[in-house]
Amino acid sequence: MLAITMAAVQELAVARQRIDTLERLLEGKGVLDRSEIDAFVPDRNAAAERALANQELIARVLRIVQQRGEAVDIANDPASEDVAEEIGADS
């Protein structure tokens, strides 16, 4: 879990640095003011796209946990031969 968290934190740190760079470049060239970014409200389509992207990201991150859980479940499943032996012993 720590590895997942640290990988996500590293990705976030890089993304923040890139966003900061873009904001500074756009503001420096007079394209926009940072207050415009803070005041931006996405339209319905943009909000839906963002929500879907967030869900996909969460699914990718949590897929690692799910895969490990599935591997544990498989490892703990009894073999069919063991089940057959147990049933035969009960008869």
C-alpha cells in the first residue's frame, strides 16, 4: 500500500510542477491571469470528462490492490482433489 501511495504522490508532485509551469508561462505571456484559473467552472461536458478520468485513475490505482486480493483468494482456495478426498472421507 505504501508503494502505491508513494507512486501516486510522486505523480502528483510532477503534475503540480508542470501545472505551475504552464500557469507561469501563460500569465507571463499575457494569455490569462491565474485568477481566471481559480474562477474557472467547467461546463457539463468537461465536468463529465473529468469525473470519468478520475474514476479511471482510481480504478487503475486500486487494480493493484484488487489483483493482490484475488491472488490471495486463489492461493487460499482448496484444490479440487482435496475437496474430493474430504467428501470421500465423509461418506
